[in-house]
Amino acid sequence: MAVVKNPPYNATGLAPGTTYTATVAAIRNGRTGPSASVEFTTKAAAPAAPAGAALKSPPTVAGATVIYTHDGANVTAFRLERKPKTGGTWATVADSAAPADRELKDPGPLTAGDYLWRVIATNTGTDSGPSNEVPGTVAAPVPLAKPVPVKKGTPTTTGFSAEWPAISNVDASKGDKGYHVTVTPTGPTVGAVDITTPAKPLVAVTGATPNTAYTVSVVAKGNTTTHTDSDPGTVAISTAKEKTPNPAKPTLKADSATATGFTAEWTKATATTYTATAKKSDNTGDTVNGTVSTSGAKAEAVFTGLAASTAYKVSVIATATGKDPSAAVVSDDISTIA
């Protein structure tokens, strides 16, 4: 209790973080008038500053973790602050409501550059002094090397495969995602669009169109913190042409045999050209080219300059537009006359 002639009244020696009730009444000529009361709480005791602050691991664009020590006395929370190493102001980036915590995570994201971090303990709104300042440098993510895909094996009319050496700095343990494959023009089925990291990744493509050029594009996929995606590596692969169906077996055209030649004929196909040759059935002598015509109801080849009374075999190869030549189809013996 205290008597003052001139307010205000300053109370000292109070306990920190304690609620008190102050009652005030006027006294005049020994008589006390009506009183009024007010309740107040003293500020909590300031905690000691955290010590030994340090980075748990090198910071990245994804953030940083700061560790520190503290005796835990008079603490209700910890606060992590960050600022650029040069210029800028301190900003809160993380709070912990657990007094037992001894590390705080800056969630980022951060751009490449130099930073400072510090930790402050608080006790119901009363802050400690800051910890030591922790410097750290955030490096810009490095692009992964570009894959170099190549054709594997021989393409078929409807498919092909591509492979590439694994990129040395693709590291799944650090979150790198392997490889992403695209094939253009679209339409074929790509066996694996996203591939992890075997020693020699391989992609198989099926359902492609015959005689068509495709581009296989491969991108090494980074983790975005230490590695960014590579530039695409590409390879052009064409599917094989379809083979032209074999022509019908050639036969002697009626009444065409002479002492020096004959005409062979066979059923023709649309949009198809033919080559026809004749050789003695005993496989001696030269091969003779026939003059092919497709203007009639059937395709035919006229042979001249042949030996009389001799058996020949006629060989016909068909080539349809956009397709590879057929296999040769060989006739039975066709003979000139005496």
C-alpha cells in the first residue's frame, strides 16, 4: 500500500509474468472515498537468446533448415528470420510453438544468392535477443545434361526402339525423376513415357505407320532444387516400308511362243509396276529383260532374242507405290518353239 500526493504511481519489485490488481481511492481529511480497481499482468521474463545457430545442410532454392541450442527456460516459442546478406530487412519465415524444438525450416522458395538467418526465442510476447547470424549461399539449379538417343535395332513397318546412355548426374536419391519421352507425330503407342534410371534406358514404340519418319525426344527430368530439366535430345527414326504383295505366277500367253521369244502374263494390281526377266531353265546363259506392259487386262512381258526350242523361267517382281519390292515369283518352264 502506498500514499501518493501526485499520480502516477510506479510499482516496482513485481514478479514477471504475474497478474495483479491495483485498487485506487482518494483520501481527504483522513477519510477514504470510493475506490476503483484495475487488473494488469507484468511482462513475461525475456528468455535467453538462442546460441550455436547453424545450417543443417546447404540451402537450396527449396529452402533451408537452421539448428540451434537453448536451455528451454522461459520459452513459449522460437522464430526464424531471414534477410539478404546485403541490404534488406529481417522477415519472419518460420515459427515454432513447441518450446522443445531445436530446428526451424525456412520453406522458401529462394532465388540464388547470399542470405542470413537468425533465431529468436519468445516468452508470451517477450522476445530474446537474436542468435548469431547464419550465412548461407543458395546456388542456382544446374541443368541436367542432354540425353543422346539413338536407334536400336532395325525398325519394322509398325514400330521401332530407341536407347540412350544414362546421364551421369541424374540422381534419383536427390529427387531427379529420370527421363520423359515423347514421339512425334503422335499416334503410336510409346512403351514407357516416364523412365527411371537404368544404365541404358530403352523405349519401345508400337502401332506406328509404315514408311513414316518419327522424332523421339528425351528430356532428363530434374528435381527443381539442385537440377533443372535438360534440353531435349532427339533422334529421327523411320519405320520400314511395307513389302509389296507378291504378284501372281506368270504363265505363257496363249499363242505367243515363237522360235525367238514369247509373252508371259499375270494378273495385275493397281498402282503397281513390274520388272520381268527370263533365264534358261538350266540356269545357263544371260538373263533377258522383258518389255513390261500393264495397259491390257493383264500385265505382260514380251521377251525376244531367245534361243529356239529352249525352256525358260520367267521371274516377276512387283513394286507398289510407297512400298518395298515384292519377292520374285518364278514361272514354270515356258519354251520357245523350233
